[in-house]
Amino acid sequence: TGRWEKPDDFEPHNLPLVVLGTFALWFGWYGFNPGSTLAMHDAETGALAAQVAMNSTLSAATGGITVFLIRYKLLHKYDVGGLCNGILAGLVSITAGCANVEAYSAFFIGLIGAFVYQGASMALVKLRVDDPVDAVPVHAVCGTWACFAAALFDWGEGMNHYHGWKGWKCYQNADGTGCMQGAGGKGLLAQFVFVLCVVLWSGTFATAAFVALKKTGLLRVSVDVEAVGIDTASHSPAKAYQMGENNEPQILSA
């Protein structure tokens, strides 16, 4: 309660931990994306894992710097939290196509992903949807962009060939005589159907779960608990950090 009336009271209280967590996720992404090659037993799979690592790095760095610059243009302040979410937006944006796009494409995927993230973040605030860590803009919206980017930036011959999950190898004709022609459009259509299925599947079960929680009174805490904070009401110790008077952070001097 009060987030929209007093937004400054809901700013992150520990940016060093935010940065540490972001770098932990970024480091872990190198196991997630390059590790998805499932093997590095020969030069081909090793080269593919290296390409994936480079693409992941470029998109993450581009996404982070782009959101940082966008926020500076909008706020005239250096937004470290925006930088961190921009990095995550870049990582999410490249994940679907990390093994089938060129390095320069990874740069543009991260660049576009940064604008996609920022637009979605601003839209949620405009709609007064309470997403304090921007999970939906980073994962849902940038994840959707990632699926389409994997098809649009595939390193086949324009939209003629399609590689997708196969990495270096294109999808073949049914008789195995060569690369499937006009496969790019089919790949884009497949990604659209995939996104639609994920939305329907997750939306259906999430709605059922949230409705059940709401009916049983477990969906959110009471207004009184919101006012004092869940730390004070339910956790021990009551505060994980020390705040000064008027909820202002204390400045320690040597």
C-alpha cells in the first residue's frame, strides 16, 4: 500500500546486493546458454559454445548500457538498478537465438531488447501494476521478443533457410536433399505459435492458482501488515537493515 503515493519509499535499499546478484546471474547464464549445446567433444560443438558465449556477452552488455543511457535521458540520473535490469533484459533477449545468430545480430537483439524492456516497464507503472522488480518486462516481454528475434535474425540466407536449435546446420528438406527453402517464415510462425501456447498454458494455471489464493484469503497480506512491512510483522529479526529517522538511510562516517 502507498507505492503509487510515495514511490520514493519503495526504492531498492541495497544496490551493492542488486549488482552482486546481477553479476551472479550473468555468470550463471554462461552455464545456461553455452551449456545448452549439451556437449563440447569436438571442434564443431566447441565453436558453437564459444559463439553462444560471445552472443550472450554482447547482448547483455548492450542491453545494460542502453537501458542505463535511456534512464539517464529520462531521469537525468545514473540508474544502477536500470543498468542491472538492462543486463538481464539483454540476457533474456538473446537466450532463444543464442546458437543461431551472428555476433553483430546479438548486439541488435540486445539493443532492441533494452527498448522493449523499458517500454514494458513504463507501461506497467502507467497501468499501476505492482511489479517492483520488473520481472514481467524482463522475463515475459523480453522473453517473447527473444523468440521472435531467434527467427528474424537467424543466420540462414535471409528468410530462406532456418537453423534454430540445430546451430550450424540448417533444417533439411523431408527427403534430406538440402536446406529447406522458405524455412524462415515457417520458423517465425512456429515461434508465434510457441509464444501463444506458453501464454495460454501459464496464464490458465496461474489464473487458477491466484483465484484459489484470493478465495482463501492468502493472495496478499492485510493492509495493516503492508503499512508496517512484512519484515516487522513476520520475520526475526524484524529488520534486515538499519534505517534512520523518517525512513531515511543512515550515512556512516569513519
